[in-house]
Amino acid sequence: MQGTSGDSARPRDETTGISRRRFLGSTAVTGAVVAGVALDPTGVARAADTDVATAGSSGAAGVVDETGGEVDSTFFSTVFIEEAGSVAATTSDGDLWPNCWADDDSVYAANGDGRGFSDEPFKDVVVNRIDGTPETGLTGEKLAEADEVGTIWGDPSQYNRKPTGMVCVGGVLYLAIQDLKSGTNAFDDVPNASISRSDDHGHTWQKTSAPMFTEHRFTTIFFLDFGKNSEHAVPALGRKDGSYVYAYGMDWNWRTSGAGTVPDPVDLYLARVPQTAVQDRSKWEFFTGTDRNGVPGWSPHIEDKVATLHDPLRRYLDLRPGNSGNLTVVSQGGVIYSPAFDRYLYTSWTDPSFEFYESPTPWGPWKRFLYQNEGLVPWYRMNDTEHTPKNGGYGTTIPAKFVSSDGRDMWVQSNWWNAPVPTPADNYNFNLRRLRLTPYRRQTPATPGPGDNLARTGADVTTIRTCVHFANWKYLSDGDKTKSEDSFDGTNKLIDFWGYTFSRPYRIDRVVYTTGTMFPDGGWFSPYDGGLRVQVRQSSRWVDVDGMKITPDYPYDPSAGNNTTYTMRFAATWGDGVRIIGQPGGDAHFTSVAELEVYFGG
């Protein structure tokens, strides 16, 4: 178990109080399918017995199978995201930060539960203007707050305001605000929502006279981001369809409900409204599916809406004692259009994990392109001098202003905090972590030189793993075999892997694996389900290599040893990814690694 005493015991992780992350990590199962996990013939964990919900006659809604850390989108060849926010506006305070890029070139963002860019008292919602870039530095100014911005439609003793989405179109800012449960069963249901308007770049706001959405239907709203002042809407959708503001919505709650007072969200819905009538509820129409030609249908009746994404997948089902899980993957995030890729990106989360999807249209089909598991164990703050900063987060968005012209480099904003008082060191501010995407291109496999370690020299080489405990994965190819990483994440995993993906295929015939630290409760692979194997990624599928021999023999127990090197040779093959994979050993179900090398020939 974590924190076991003794010379070989795992370093103890200490936290105090009850964290908001624990609130977000609920154990409730309310009105949704819980996906079981089974092993397919390649040893990949997949969800069992999940149904695909259809949207109209074409079935536009997508459901994504769990694949043991891999994803079912084939659009990107490599996906990299930092383990924590590396750029922050340290003068800011708060969470959520839905944002938009306005016509005046500033980013406008609304935070919940904080002071925004100010030293003034805490408010439930604050609107801010942000200038600068991650490269030059970020500055901000508080513009408006609380009652100036929106109304609490429910009982103020039971609900407070939370910002969920923001968009700029025609120089006008629109901000979606919901009623979110406070006090007992905090964060656990969302009965009402409305949209406020600003014609003077966030200084003053026009509120609606009544909630636009009620009865827990379409009450978590975030807008489709078409870039600066929505400039890409018409080029992407045409003059007619591009004249609308598009908004995604969720029923019941903004994420998994901890107390089970309402069903957990497993569906993402889509609506649109003319750009000139965003606050007019009667002008809204809801996505009802697509016809046989993929043309979307719309209805003015909210009861006609169908999901553009349906994903009943649950994360963190089989947990170590003391952890909470059973989390749905559809949550309040953001959707941004990438003109470089002609793709729509939905950034969702479970808090311990990021769940990112892509689609060729605003209405689907959606496919997951990133599952990043930061684990249920305590995370490491930005000012931690002992550990590499590492955390998951919630309210994930991609600010459009900070996306590179080729679409490959962008930044993700997300937040977390530990009770009783959140701090900037928790990434409880406007902060950004780098996201880099490389689109897939079919290419002829290249032949590396005999001493060419692809872990260092492969094109856009990106580390992949089930989970990292200490965020030391960056050392897996630096030649220092004393730095250990492991996959302890508080779950009883069936599958564990360590490896790399590349933006082009290579010929491969050898992997050299150096173990990390062995602990009393894990660190080694078990002999079950075929034992330790090597797989390569070919045409987006992972396949076992042929004729593999491990030298020396791998013992499948703690005698695998600390910092011990095992060479895995196999018949020459090719792939744009390679990994070692197997069932983790020990009572805590994790493996360790110090270095992983990849070669051909020699």
C-alpha cells in the first residue's frame, strides 16, 4: 500500500482537508450505463456492453470504447499535453474561466468562485479582460461581478452563479451563467441557466428577465468557438449556417453528481440561434439528428433534441481503498473549431483525467483523441520543490487566441484546488498547459540507423502511458536510468503500458526496458494475460510483435529488480508507435520504468 514503511517503501503523499477534487470524484451511479471492462485479443481493455445512441437516421452521436489509454480517433498521430499548467496569470484568482477572443484582440474570460484579476472580495462570478500571450506574459483586469453580470434564479441559500460559456460575435459578448447547487450536496445539480449580453466589451451587462433554460434541461451551456469575433463561422459552415451562434448543452449537472440527486450527464446536446437573437429563447432550435446525407435537422422544441455525443463510459471503477471514482466523461468544457485541421475539438474531463474528442462537423460523429490519466493519488502543486508539478483539472477550454496558425500548438486552461483555501499553486487561476497535435499522414516506414534510439530521435516522439505517478515520464529517454516513474493511480488496473508514438512510421526490431523502483505492493509486470509483450501501432491499431525473446528472462515478480535492463528482440516490423504492455503486478497494480529505448538493427 502507498506509504508502507521500510527502506523500499513508496514515498508518502500527504494532503490535508477535503479537496474539491474529492467532491468532483464522486461515487454515485445515477441513471447511466456503467461500462464494464474486458480484454480484447491484443490485451487492450475495452468497454463492454455499451450502446451507441442514434441521432436521427444517420446515428450522428458517437460512443467511444475504453481502450486502455488509447483512443479511437485516427485523425492525429501524436498528442502531447503537459502534466500541469506551465503558464499562469499569477495575479488572477478563481476557476472555470470560459473565454472568447473578441474583435478588439483581447481575451475575455469569466471566473467562478474567486477575485478574478483583483484583490477585491471573493465573488461567485467575475468577468475579466486578459491581454498578452503565453510567450510574452499574461495580464488582466476585472470588469464586472456577481449581480452586475447575472441573476440567481433559484433559492440564493441553495444555489449560486457559475459561468459556463462565452462567445464574441459582431463585437458583442455573450456569457452563459447557470444556477449551481451550493451548501449541502454542493456542485450536484443545475436547474436553471440564462445568457447575459455586453455591448461595451464586458463593462456592463444586459440580463434576461427570466431564466432561458429550466428544469435541469440544457442548463450547462458553452458556445462553439469560431475564433476571433467568430470569424471562422461562415468559412466553416457557409453563409446561411454560419449566421448562427452554436451552443452545446448538458442536462442535470455540469459533471458527475456526487450525491446522486440527479442523473449523471452522458450526453452532449447542440443548439443554435441567430446571431442577432441570442437572448431570445423563442429563436433557439435544437439538433435532432442528421439525414442519410448527413444534413442536420433542427427543432424549436427542446424536447426534440438528441445527443450529438453520447458516451456512457465510466472511469475509475475498481479502486484502491480510500479513493472515489465511477466518473462520467461528459462534462462542462469547451468546443473550438480548428481552421487548420477543419476539425472541431471538445475538451472534456473527469478531473483525474482529460477526455478530448474531435469531429468533422459541429454535430458529430465525435471520437476521443486523448485520454490523459493523472491518477487519483494526491497531485503536486506548482510550488512543490520535491516533485514535478502534476494535476488533472476541470472546466477545460482552449483559448482561440493562443492557437498557432498551423493548428498544432495550443494551450488548455483547467483548474483544481485543495481545501480549505485554493491557491495559485493549485492552478486555481487563469493558467495554461501546452497541447501539441500532429495530424496523421500515411508514409513509408523509415529505417533508423543501428544505434539510432527512436525514443530520442523519432519524429514528434511523444510518450504514452496508462498513468504517471510522479510525472517523471519526461526522463524515459534521457539516458539517466536512476530516475524512476511508476503508474500507481489508486486503481486496480488490468492493463499497464509504457511507450511512444511518432508522426511517421519506422522499422523496429528491439526495445530495451529498464525497470524503475520495486515496491512491496508493485512495480513489476505479472505473468497473466500473456505476460510482458511489445506492440507496434500499424494503421492506427496496436498489434503484438512476432517472435519476441526477453534477455535476461523477465521473472514477473519483485525480483525483476530496481533499474534492471531487459532487452526485447523480435522479428523486424514497423509502426508509428511502440509500447511494452501487460498486466501490472502487486497488490497495488502498478509497474515502474526508468528508461525505454527503441531500435532497429545492430
